[in-house]
Amino acid sequence: MFKRRSLAGLIIVSMVAGCSRSGPAADTGTVMNVPMSTSSAVAQSHFLKGLHELDLDKASKALPHFQAASDADPDFALARVGIAYSSSSPEETASHLEAASRKAGNASEAEQAWISAAVKAFNNDLEGQLVDLNRLTKLAPSSPRAWLQVAYSQKAMGRHEDARKAGMKALDVSPEFVPAFKQLGESYLFDEPRDFAIAEQYMEKILALQPDEYRSHDLIGDVYRAQGNLSKARIAYTRAVALSPDDGMALHQRGHVDSFIGNYDAARADYQAAMDLSDPADVVEFGIGKALVSVWEGDPQRAISELEELVTALGTMDIAEPRSSQIWVLSTIVSIAAHYRLEDSGLKAIEMSESIMMQQAERIGSETFRRGSLAELAYYEGMIAARMGNYEVAMTRAQDFMEHLEADTNPRKNEPAHEIIGMVNLLQGNFEEAIEQYQVITPDYVYARHHLALAHEGAGHAEVAHAMFIETASYNFNDAGFCLIRNDALTRSAGN
């Protein structure tokens, strides 16, 4: 698993989990249970196939099916939602959600609730999304997909116990609904309170249901990683590679483990093989993993250079809309540059991000999207400024962030601003204030979690800090944040 690019991106760009981009699925046709307002058997068949591909985490393969469903029945509003879910472009997502809303008058009440929830999630109205999803479960109480949407909505708001209850409800109505096992397993892997033994039980159920599906071995490998058993995780990912040699995901997972254990040449080879096998729209994730190997080796400037090359390459690939992928890469550059105080590289990446984001905002024509983009840019600038000791600028950018998102109904919306303020106070030695700020942030964001531990250490809370260093050192899920703090966490966790 490769975790989402930054805390700002995590908060601002809400994941629309309506179809559950999750593990291997049972027969999709038996677990929909939401009235579909199309009389076209072709449209219905393609829609269900699209859901199945999303369940396998293959948005690029789902997209043609949803497009075919819409072509077979242009009035099938839910097909447009499927296209929106599968698109890598926020412009396309906005366009198809708008089209779905226009056609919603022809849809069933349950579909209308689904469509409305998707639109609200895109507009960072998570409270409103949850209202619609609760309505969906009342209209389609036997649909595990409806309950799973509630689970992911609750997770996005940080309500993990409620998310688990919704996941269990999905299993109540469909006991072998594999995406719900995956949602619950990952919840216990990443969300507090975590429990790796329970996570393993859920992933083992997936493996028992679909032993020949590569994603089953991929998911159990994630559990072994979380448990710190990297050799066993590598075996599971190697089995996944054998079951799906033409799919880059398993190779990329094995690349993560090799990065952690210092097999850097092997890691690069797997990431490159994943890139060579993949649809151009999927290359970005694997390319970032390959570049981060240089950070693991202690050469952040080389990593930034590789990522800059990837930004350029994405613009030449056969991708309908490469800009979102470029922004992901640029945000990774900012994270690395801020951490190592490589100001010029960070500001260059921010400048490029601003140009791309404002182009997107203009094309989408959404004030909510524009504000979200401005907030994300303020976050980048604030983190660079804090690291460079420009504390007044950093605090101003934190305030800018909160002002940009003031109108949004996302209870976690200000977490990135708290990260900036926490960093400023940590670097100035105001440890208790830093603790107060970092404690607001979701504990599954390992970069902030590590800095909370540093604040506790600075405040003299040695036992608390040491326990948290052990926690962050053993996180074992690759992103720029973990890559940047792992060696320091390992060193500090080994101390008394």
C-alpha cells in the first residue's frame, strides 16, 4: 500500500468511496441491491463489471465499462457516477457528477441519494454526504455497498468506531462481501484503536474466499508489514506477483518491502517493472515509489530530480488528464524539500503546482474546488516557511488555510493548519503548544505522529515519546512522510 500524498491532500480531496475501491469481490451482481434505473441489460452488465474492477483497485480498467454503460443508456445517471469515480481528472469527475445530477430525475430514490452523496463529497461537504448515505441505507437496507459507503464516509471524518459498525452492517446483509472484509481489515491496520490480530482475521477471510486472487495475498502481505514481519510480507507479495505477473501493483508492494530492508537495487527493479507493465494513468504511484528509494539511500536531492523528471514525463504520456498526477508528484517534492530545508526545490514545486491547480480550478468552475486548491498551496508554503525558520509567514499561511476552508463542512478540514502551527512551535521549543496542535491530527498520519513524539520528548515526557517512536518506526507503509522519519524513529526507539 502507498499512502495518500499529503495531509492537505487527504483532507481536501475527499475520497468518494461509494463503490469501495477495495480488494477482491464476490459476485458483484449479487451484492449491488440498489435499484438501477436502466432497462438496458448491456448498461447494467457493464456497470456491474465496472464496480468489480473498482473493487480490485483498477480504476483505469473500470472506466471503459462505466463509459460503455453510459453509451448503452445515456439516461443511466449512476453510470456517470461510475465514470466520475474512475476518472483521474477532477475536471472529468466534476463534469460527470454534474451530468449525473442532471439525469437524476430519471433515477430511483436510492440512486438519487447516491448521486447527491457523491457530489457533496467532491465539494468537501462530508456532513452532507453522510446525511445522503444514511438516506441511501434506508432506501436500500440490504445493499452492502450502501453500508460500505457509510463506512468510508465515517472514516473520512475520523469516526473510526462508527466506520467499523457500518462495515459490520455490510457483512450482516452480505456475509461474504469481500470489500467489507477489506475495509474492516484496513481499519484495524491504520485507524485507532488499531489491532493487527483482528486485521489479520479479516484478511485471512479474504484469502480463504479467493485464494487464487492476487489481491488476497497482497492484503495479507499488508498485515505482515504492519506486524513488522517484512520477510513474510515479501513472500506474500511474491506470491501475488506470481498470480498476476502482468499487474504492476504486486511488484510495487514488494518494492516497498525491499526499500525498508535496504535491497535498493531490487526495489528499483520492481518499481520500474511495475511502471513498464502499467497503464500510463497508473504509472505515477510506482514512479514515486522508485524515486523515494533515493531518500531511503540518503540522497533526497536525487529523489527530487527523479520526481521532477517524472512530472515532465507525465506530460508526454498518453493520459487524458495528467495534471492531477503531476500535482501528486509535486506535493511529494514539497514534502521532501521542506523536511531537508531544500527551499529552492520546494518553492519551484509550489510554483508549478499553483499553475496547474489554478488551471484545473478555472476549467472546473467550482468555487469549492478553487478554495481547496488555494488551501493546499497555503499548506505547502506554510510547511516550507516553518522549516526554513520563517515562522511569521508560516503562521500566516496556516490562517490562510483555515480561511479558505471556512465554509466547508468537513470536521477534519483544519488538520493541515494545525500541522503547520505544530511545526512552528516544535521548532521554537514551545513543546506543550506543539503537543496541543499535533494531537488534533489523525494518528494514522505518521509524519505528524512522529513530530508529536518529538514534542513529547522535548517536553520531558520520555516514556510517552519512546512508545510513540516505537510506533512510528514500525509503521511500514511507504509514503514520503514515513520515508522521511523512519531512520530517526528507529534511532530514537532503540534508546532507553
